[in-house]
Amino acid sequence: MTELAWGIVGTGSVSRAIAADLALTPGVRRLAVTSREEPRAREFADTFSIERAYGGVEELLADEDVDILYIGTPHATHSDIAVRALEAGRHVLVEKPAGVDSSDVRRIADAARASGRFAMEGMWMRFAPAYRAAIEDIRNGAIGSVTSVRASFGIPFGDPESASWTVQRRSSTLLDQGIYPVTLALDVLGVPESLCATAHVRSDGVDLAVHATLEYRDHRFAQLAASMTGWTELSAAVSGSAGWLTLSPPFWATDRYVLHSLAGGATDQESLFRPDPTVHPREGFGYVPMLRAVTEAIADGLKEHPLHPLQDSITIAEILDRIRACATSQPQLGLPT
């Protein structure tokens, strides 16, 4: 297979992890990186043995040797850069969220279909072996019929007034962290019938914490939370009529899960409380399975990946839109602003 030449847009922490994991991915050439400041791009290129460094997206798009862009810039820029790249004939992998709302994500999907290029949101959780195995167990009836989901992603990310969290960047706990619990709920329960949510929103409109309940038919539900100001327990659990499954923390990047099940007629109650974990060792920082899947999909001529197609990204964005609309219509949490 001819090596796929990657260009990286942005030099933040996730881009650094992506660059490191690309080195562990077969069929990849780490060709170029761009930043708003060329010296920063050169430092990044030197650190990760990337061949070329540029001081802007246009310079990178002018490099005809680049096949695919990983876009790791602030949320507000994702869709514009992705559309420009697709129109320039490049494939794209866009760091989640692909856009700040569902219309943003639709723009990317439309541009991808018009250009005939591959496009995907970087929802690495769906490609992680432990997560995939857990979802397969659930869908195969390991815990019976699914009745509820509980998931949260709350980590204090420094100063909540930090300049890195701004309305101009469309910074958002819901988009950055809440997207993972929502994706889990979609994977095992589908699209909710209704939902309610409350958020802590800063005076400039940046949401710092959110919790939501998604409601489904037959009294099924999902309880989800995200925060960048405080800790919430970082595991996730899916419950069913014959037991439950727990994804160990951090659930979105886990290498293991524990199945508590009486499915198949088992009667040993002890098996509910002392089961052995199922472990799938993490590769690199955890992005390798996704990067390998994208590389192979493009080599096979696919325009989307079946594990995370563009329609799923649109559906998830629509659920996030609904959560935001509900949360911002409610009285704010009694937290300091």
C-alpha cells in the first residue's frame, strides 16, 4: 500500500498525541504540520520527525503531496478548515466535535460528498478495542435488554476563566467532554424521545458544566454529565434486564470493562460482584486503532468509515443541540460565575 501522507493542522496537546500515534500506524507518512506561528510548527515538526512545517493552513493546502489533514484546532474553526481542505481535494479527519452544531457538521458532510473525499470526525472511542468489545457484548445480549446508561466526564481543567476557554473559540464542556457520554447513549439506546438538561454557563456563554437526562420508550433512560470545573466519576455503566457492564475509567479511553451478568440462565449471584475484567491493551495514546482504520478505509476507496459515518456525527450533534437548547432555557446552576 502506498503510504498516506498526513498533514496536521494545529499543535496543541491532542495534535501531539496524534503525531506520536501516527508513528505507530502502518501505511503512514508524517509529512507536514501547520500552526499560526511558523516557529511553533517547526518545533513540533522537529519533535515528531515531521518533514515539513508551515505557518498557515493555506500553505499546507498548497502542498500537493499532502493526502489527508488531521484538524486539531479550536472548535470554531473545525468546519471551515475541513470544508476548505475537502474542496482542495484532501481527505479529512476532524477532531471532535466536527462542528459547533449540527448545521456545521452537515456542511462537512455535504462538502465531502461533493468532493468525493473521505471525511470523519475523530471519535476515537468508537475504535478502541475495549469499547468495541463492550458494545458487541451488550448488543449480543450479555446484560439482557438495555434499560439505562450512566456516564460522566468531569475533570477540572485549570482556571475556568482561562484564555483557552473563550466564546470566540466556541469552547464548550458539552462539545468537548459531553460528546462522549452522548455517543455511548446513542450506541446502546439510540436517539432519545425527549431530554432535559441543566448547565453552568459563564456570563459570556461558555458552558463549564452540564448534566442531562435522556428519556426513551419503556422507561429507559440515560443520565449524563460533563464538567471542566470539577470531578465527576469517570467510569460508565450500561444496565440491563440481566445485569450490567461497567467501562473502567476513563470510559472514553478505557482498556477494560467488567461484565456483571446473569444472562443465559446463570444463577450464581457471586458472578455479579466478583467478575474478571476484559482487557484490551491500549496502543500508544489510544488513537492508533482509529488512525489505522482511517488509513485502511482510504486505501480501500471508502469515503466514510462504517464505525463512525457522517450521519452519526450529524445525529450526535443534533442531540447536543437539543441538550444545549434545554440547558440554556433552564435556571442556571448555583455555581460562582
